[in-house]
Amino acid sequence: MSGVGHLDELYAKYKDRGLVVISVTDEARGLVDRFIEKTGAKHPIVIEKGSSADDYGITGFPSMFLIDANGRIAVAGNPQESDIERLLPEAWTLPVLPKKLDAARKPLEKGDMAGARKALDAALAGTGLEEADRTAAGEAVKWIDGRGAKMLAAADADAKAGDAHAAAVTLRKAAESFKGLEAGAKADEALKALLAGKDTKREIDAGDVWDKLRDKVRTMKPDQAAAACRQVEKKYEGTKAAAKAAAAAGRFEAMGKGR
């Protein structure tokens, strides 16, 4: 973790416009607490149990990534403020709802878009809303529908780019969040189409296996972790997950030799 002052400046400048700044480490809590006390860091610092190094192909520290609103890496290495400004219009900040729309706010904050949309539709169908509240409800409905469309578009872009697993992850989230809505039905349909393809299903299966294993290997001894990673590499040879597993295996093998 470094460049705290710069990250704090970005956090303060852009957080109200939708930018989330997070530092990620796997260091012990005591070390992190002392780091925060020493630097006065203001932005969130997360102690992970997984391995973002494997997910992002990190080979050196510190590393910085700018993630777009659809969860994809937009800039790797040294993002500039111009990159942030370019992507901020796509940020999906939750709409602010008035008190009379509390029934919609709670599911919205939980990511239950279908529940929020149902509550908003019910409120709009009634006569108890003032004009300002009705306008807010209408804008929230547009936001929910737009969010669904963006998730479907992001999954389609990932699929066309050859990342079937990333597409599947997004489609699963969309299917769950928008269950009962058009976006949820479209997500289910798109996911079934991906799973119907032999190669894409293999990529998805491999990605799922790797997602489960990457957290587990951190609790293993280096030689055991390396062996587990090599098994995934061998079984799913040629997939993106196999490449990630191979990279992780190499790191664990190096750790074992360094003991």
C-alpha cells in the first residue's frame, strides 16, 4: 500500500460522483492498523482473504486498476484523472428516494431490483404521492431498467470478447436481481445460450472451479496449494481459469522453494 495521499485526494474529490477508492492487502490487521495510524489514510482499506493478485495478474506491488461501472478493468497500471472523468458518467450511484418511497429503498439498497421496481410501480399506481415523490419514483424506475440493460450489455461484450465466465457471472447476478422482470428473463436466456455451447460451458465450469479454489489454496501449505492449482491447469487446459491457476501455481512453488 502506498500513494495514500494521492488516493485520499481522489477519494475526497470524486466519491460523491460515484468513484469508489479501495486499497486491498493481505497483511495482518495489526500492520494495517499501524499503517493507517501512521499515514492517516482516509479511504477504505480492505484486508482480503482471497487473492486479487491471481484475479488481476499482479506481478508487482503496489498495482493500481481503474474498474468501470460494469466491473471490467478499464485502465491498468497508472490511471489518470482524465480516465476517471471519462468513466464517471457511467457510474451507477443509487438514486436518492424520499421517505414515502421507503418500501422501494430497502430492496434497492440490497440489490433486489425486482423488489424495488415492484414497490415503485405500486406507489406510482396509487394516489398518495406528491408530484416530487412521483417524479423521484419515475426516475428510479428508469434507473432500474437502465441498470438491467447495462448489465446485459456488459455480459454480451464479455461473451463476444471471449470471456464466457465473466459474462456468466454478470448474467447470474442480473437473473437474481431482476427476477420477474424483463432483464431477469433475458439474463436467464443468455446464460442458457452460453451453457449450451461446449467450449463456453467449459470456460464457465473452469472459472467456477477456480473461483472456489483460489480462496481455499490460501489456507494450504505452498506445495499443496501449487499441486491443487496444477490440477486445475491440467484439467481445464486452454481456458482462462487454467492460465490463472498456472500463474498461481508458479507463485506457490516459488514460495515453497524460498522456505
